[in-house]
Amino acid sequence: MVAETYINGDYLSKNPLWHTDESPWKVQEILRMLKRNHLTPRTICEVGCGAGENLHLLQKNLDSDCVFQGFEISPQAFAMCKSKENEGLRFHLADFTQERDAFYDLILVMDVVEHLEDYHAFLRNIHPKSRYKIIQLPLDLSVRSVLLGQVDGFRQQFGHLHYFTKELALQMLDDLGYKVVDYFYTTEPEGKWLKNWNNLPLLLKCKKLLGSTLRTMLRLPGKLSFKVNEDLAERIWGQWRLLILVE
């Protein structure tokens, strides 16, 4: 029943952009991880690639001989991928765990694990299918999210079935036999809507400006405390995700 959400169009109705607006900053963080660890993969697969924008942007930033493959179970998201295909970038409407002989230099799992009913089985299945994996997880559990009753909203709007802190995420990967190579916190930048500022009607400009100002003010204490102690700030304010490189 949970998987049906991504197949019957329900998830698309709640998230019509399928998070393509997040792809620019996600890709920059993936590139940062690759650079930090001196990795130059030649074959990259994204599992749960959504609308394909992550791979589309990555292809523009990596060597032209790098080959990209995306796997997605949602027909709606897959339809959004098809226009982005080219010789070095292919998408598949398929369950990656059923691919028997697949092997890549790098597998991307970006904000997917929290949606899966049995993420332990999924992570065990993909373990032998690449040398490296980059996994991003939202850190939904924090003092703020619990006190404000936000956790249920993560489930209703975004379909999150599992909730993590940094410590739980790293322990989970260790339990499943992964070796953690590197990790760091990521967060969605403020003001991404400004890119389309000139195309917005006046009323919507006012609404977005007010909303952005309020969000910035509410996030300011977290940002300031993050400069002092990253782990403590995340536990209290919970406005970050964790990007993890494993093998």
C-alpha cells in the first residue's frame, strides 16, 4: 500500500515538482563529496532518481565519458525523466533491486531510504552493486520537530516512514556492513525562489518574501549555534540532512 503512493499519482499530487527544485544544491553537495575524497567515477547509478534532475545536472559537471543510469518505480516521475535522456544518460522504469548483474563505480541514494518499508533489505541488496555509495538522509528527529509535532507532517506530505538522527544513521549503516568513509551535514539554501522573481505576480512576490523572511528568522538561532557545535545544533533545531559516503 505504501509503494502504491508513488505509482498511483498520489505522491505527485502532493509534490508536483518531484523535488527538482532541490537538485541544484544536492548536486553541488555530491560534487563536494567527490572532490573531498578524490573520486572520479566513470559509471554512476541513481536509485530512486525521481524526475532525473540530479543526474541531468551531474552530467553537466563531470567528464563527458562518464555514463549515468537512473532507476525509478514511479511512472509519473519516469515520464518527467524521458526528455533528459541522451547517449550517456539513460532512465529505467524498474526496481533496481531486481537487477542481478548490475555494478557501478558509484550508486546515489538521495533522500530515498526514509521512504522504504524495508530499507534494511534494500541496503543489503545494493551493497555489492558498486564500490562506493553516496546516501543522503533527512534528519527528521530533533528537539524542535518533536516539540512542534512536525514528525507526522513529514509522513503525510513527504511519505517518510523512518526517522533518523546522525548517530542512528551511522549506526544503521555500520550494522548493515557498510564502511563509512566520509560524511557532512547539508541543508537547503534559502531564497532559491528568487531565481524566478521577475516572473512572479505581485501578490505571490509579497507572500514568498514574507514567508522567506519568517523562515530565515526562525532558522537563524540554529545557524548561529551550528557554527559553535554542529551536532548539538542539529539535535536541537533539526534543519539539516546528512550526506554519507560509504563502501
